[in-house]
Amino acid sequence: MATMMAPVEQREVLRCDHCSLVQFRAASSMCRKCRKPLDVEEPEPVAAPALSLVPPAAESEGSGIQVAQAVRDLRRVRNLSQRQLAGRMGVPRTYISKIENGKAMPTLSSLERLAKALQVDISALLRDARTRHKDEAAVLLADPFLAEIAGFAASLDALQKSIFLNHVRELASGRRRMA
């Protein structure tokens, strides 16, 4: 007796991370070649982190604590993927995604692990965006050379700023202009 199969358009196509075989998802979610699981999510920790949903009012507040944006910004500054950060914390990647998208608020213990994984103080995760940017600017302006450049750049018009920034980018990338 023949079995009815789902149309090809409705079937999920996956690449095995272990043997790189491209295949349709099987009912067992195991690779047909190497027999390893196709879903390579980090295992749930024994004590799963408690997720508390962010109340709708907190999402719309512009001046409140913005843990989601802080986590995303710090992760990107450190050039980490969500998977790498999740691996450092010992949680599933989807947990990091929920935090960054404001769907979940981490518990205090999760905030401590996040701060440790991102190599920052826990207060860096709890500051609002305006305070974070002020602190970053203060750190930059503590350098006398950068403070002098900032004072000079404030007096430039848009075209001059653009030219100046292009020169700085060229210097930073190591390219030299031939005269």
C-alpha cells in the first residue's frame, strides 16, 4: 500500500551541520547519512532559566530599562553570535533571541551570567540607552586626542565631516592615499 507524502513545497529542507548532507526533515529529525540530530540547539540546562514575560507597557516605554537593546549592543560590539553567547551562558540560543527581542526578561541570576558572558558589569545591562551612550562618550572623551578631535569636528559642516570621516576610515583600514 502506498503512503501519501506531503507536497515538496511544504517540506523543510535542512543541511546537516556534521556531514553537510542537504535533505528533507525526517520524522525523527536525524540525519539520513550520519544519524546525528539535525536540530543542533544547545541542550536545556538542568535548571532551566525562568522566563518572565515583559509587560506590554514596558515595551513601549522609551526611557525605561532596556535590557534587550543593551544585550544586543554588547553582543554585537564583542562580535558574538547569539549561539556563541548562549554557549557561554549554557542556555539555548532561543533564550538569547527572546531576551534581545523583548519577549522575555532575564532573571537576576541570568543577568549575572549574561554580564559574565559579555565581560561587563551587571549595571551595564540595566542602564537605559541614553545613559549607556553618555558613559561611552565620556570614556571616549577621556582620551585627550579624541577630545580635541571632537571639539574640532563640532565646527565642521556636513561635507567637511564626511571628508574627515572618510580620511579617518582610510587610516584605520591601513590604506594609504597616493598623492
